[in-house]
Amino acid sequence: MVNGIERPLDLLNNSKNKEVLVHLKGDQQFVGTLLAFDIHINLVLDNTKEMKDNELKRNIGLTFLRGDTIIFISPASTALKKE
Amino acid sequence: MVNGIERPLDLLNNSKNKEVLVHLKGDQQFVGTLLAFDIHINLVLDNTKEMKDNELKRNIGLTFLRGDTIIFISPASTALKKE
Amino acid sequence: MVNGIERPLDLLNNSKNKEVLVHLKGDQQFVGTLLAFDIHINLVLDNTKEMKDNELKRNIGLTFLRGDTIIFISPASTALKKE
Amino acid sequence: MVNGIERPLDLLNNSKNKEVLVHLKGDQQFVGTLLAFDIHINLVLDNTKEMKDNELKRNIGLTFLRGDTIIFISPASTALKKE
Amino acid sequence: MVNGIERPLDLLNNSKNKEVLVHLKGDQQFVGTLLAFDIHINLVLDNTKEMKDNELKRNIGLTFLRGDTIIFISPASTALKKE
Amino acid sequence: MVNGIERPLDLLNNSKNKEVLVHLKGDQQFVGTLLAFDIHINLVLDNTKEMKDNELKRNIGLTFLRGDTIIFISPASTALKKE
Amino acid sequence: MVNGIERPLDLLNNSKNKEVLVHLKGDQQFVGTLLAFDIHINLVLDNTKEMKDNELKRNIGLTFLRGDTIIFISPASTALKKE
């Protein structure tokens, strides 16, 4: 499953067009389809859902997320199934 | 809908002259027409409205927003309709 | 009104020698005439007034403001009339 | 045991494919298998567990962790055995 | 009075050997004679007084102030007379 | 005792393979043997002990400490004897 | 007394081998003999005393202080005599 991850950005590349969980400073959480990222870890997510305590807070659709406030990013297939 | 987004800044480019929702650190929120942006994610919005709990707090018209305090930016067409 | 704004700094350039509203982190607000700015968004304002809840807190005259603590800058003509 | 550590990143290199304990600002703690890291100390962990007071909070599987929020990283073999 | 201010640092240059008011993050305030500054807005002040609520807290004489914590700098002639 | 310290990093170099006290932001303290450091003040410590109010909180063995959160580093021979 | 201070770092250079007062973010204060500094304002102090409300909290001897957390540095001859 983890083949081909030589550098941290490889995981983001493998997650393109897949659902990811993004956890921000200040305990904010987003779930959405990863469309694009850059070396600053700026992201574009589609069908983004803002979550609070595993409950949907609101849908914000297509979203540009600044990398600066991100703590971690997980493919939703591994992160959400186990919760 | 998400055609042509290869890099995060492509979403900002697609949103020019359209209404966007900008969420800042410290729970401040702005809605306005995106006129310009740069690689630091500094923005210029027109007809900017400062929002608090989805209520209009004040109109601040034309505004330069420093990228440094931004958490996320969403096209208002997707972000606001679903709220 | 918004002609000629291709990049965010164009708004600052258009606002030279005009009154601007500057909002800082920590809810500090200044109103003054924009004399100069640089790419770090360091500003010089003249006839600067420190505001608190739309009331004048004190006059601090000519002021150098470090860009680092700035959240947004608005031409006072659009920002203040609508409040 | 500590042979071959000339520069700080050598410890991360020695810890590849091994379990590490990662402590973040704000008292968050993760345990997982270190798959990749870069000079910004961005990490990819596999089988990541989010811990709280030495108790498992949740499994988040494969995870990209931004270096920016990390305080320390320890090989789990030395860090966890002694707790 | 404001002739010759093309760039923000021009105000600091004009204020050399004059008294300035320096306001730091965390509401600390210093008054002293500006002897030197650099592009990081590091300052050296002489006859520095640490102020609290417009009262003298202590004299700290010659002082190196790191630019990083500075919010604004005003020539004391304009800032202090009007208080 | 302080011969040969021309630049700050010389003290770290002199402290290699010796016990150091590392004080972090947020009042965390570590004691361990300094194995390696770089210009970002990232450190590797061995036999690291996390301290709280001069009491041992836990042993975390071999540790990579990000420089970003460090306030000061002292050779334990001078820092701990005098406490 | 202030001859020869053209740039901020000149004050640090003049203070070498003299006692300085260093004030950090979070209200921590150190007094010690300045042995070395660099352009990041990293310092090495000898005979360092950690102070709290002008009382000695503890002796930490030889110390490397990261510039990042420093607010101001004063020659102790001017800063401490006047307190």
C-alpha cells in the first residue's frame, strides 16, 4: 500500500482525486477530494465538508486551503474507516 | 466544474471577478468579488462584506487582504449556497 | 472604480495620499493618509488615528506600521462611509 | 547505538521504516512507522495512531505531517519502552 | 512635513537622532532616541524608557530592539504631543 | 572556560557528546547528551529526559528536537550544578 | 557614549564581554556576559542568571539563546543601574 513513497509529497501525489482528511491548527477539520497541491502544501479540495467532532458543520464545495495552517493530511480511506 | 485545476492558484485564477468567501484565522470571514491575488495569497476584494456567524457585520468596500492570515478561500457559488 | 487593479499592490498604489483604514491582528485599527508602502506591506501613514470600536483612541501622527501585523487595508472612502 | 549520527537528519534516516513517536505543539502525539521525511521535517507515517495521555485516541492510517508543528521525534524503541 | 517619504524606511531615516515611540506586540511601549535601524526593523534606541499606560515603568538606557515584535514606530514629536 | 567561542554555534560545538539542558517554549525542558546540531538549531539528544519543575517526567531516549521551539541551550555542567 | 553605532548590530558588538540584560517574549529575563552573537541575534552569554521580577530565579551559567524569542537587549551598565 505504501509503495512508491520516497518523499512526503509522494503521499499527496498518490492521493490526487481521492478523498482526504485535513486537520488544521485550532482543531478545524476538512474532508474533500484533493485536486491540487504545491510545495507550500497549499491545497485545492472539491466537495469540501467542514467537520466538527466528526459531525458535518457545513459544505463549502471547492476550496483553496493555505498550507500554513495545516497539521496533517490523511487519505480518507485509511483515516476515516478506522474512526 | 473542476476542469483546469492543476495547481492551487488555478482555483484563484478561475475565481477572478467572482464572489469568494475568505475565512481568516481568529474566525473572521469576508465575502467579496476577487479582483487580484499574488503568490503570497494577498488578495484584493471589491464590495467586501465582513461576516460574523453568517450575518453581515459591516461593508468595507474595496479591500487589500494579507495572505498571511488566510485559512481558506472558496468560490461563493459553491460555499454559500450550501450553508 | 476598480480599473487598473491587476495585482494586490495596485490597490495600495491607487490609495497613496488618500485616507486608508488599516486593521491589525488583535483588533487594533488605524485610520490615516497612506504615504508609502513596500512589498512587505510596511506602511507609512500620516495624521494617523488609533481607533477602538469606531471611537478615536489617540492621535499618533506620522507612523511606520510593520506589515507583519496587518490583516486588511481599505480605502477609507469605501470602508468608512458604509459603517 | 548512536553511531553514524553526524547531523540531526541522520537520526530520521536511521528511523526509516521503524516506529517513531512524534510530539506536536499543543500536546498532540502520534505514533507510526516513518516512511519519508524532507528538510522541512515534513513526515509521512504509516499505521499512525493519535495518542492522548498515552491512550489511543484514533487510528489515522497513512498520514502526511507538516514539519512546522513538530516539537520532537523519537524512535519508539527508545521513547516508548521507558514510559 | 512629510516631504521626502517615498518608501517606509524613509520615515525611520528622517527620525534618526530624534525621539520615537515604539509600540510592541503585547502592549509594550518604548520611548527613546533612534540611533540606528536595519531592514529587519531592528532598532537601537538611546535613553530608552519602558512605558505602561503612559506612565514610566523603567529606564533601560541604550537598547537593541528586535524588529520582529514591533507593531508601529512614530516620531515622538507627533505621537506624544497629541496624547 | 569560555575560550574559543567566537560565534554562538561554537558553544554547541563545544558541547557535543556532553550533557545539555534544553529549554523550549511552553516551559518544556529536556536534559540529554548532545549528539548533533545544524544551523536551524535542530538537535539530536541521546538519553533524553523530559523534565518538569526539575523532576523527571519521562525518558524519551534518542530524540530529534526541532530548533524552532527552543529558547535556550546550556551545558548541563554549568546549568544544573547551580540549581 | 553612543559613538560608533551606525547599525543595530554595532551595539551588540560594543557590548561583547560586558554584562547585558536580555528580555524574552513571555516576560523571561536573563542577565549575563555577552560572548558571541550572529545575524539571527542568537547569543552566547556567560554567567547567565535567569531573573523574575528583578529577583534571581536561577543560575544557568554558559548559555546559547535563540534570537527568535528575544525582544530587547541592553548593556547592563545602563539598564540595571536605573531600575
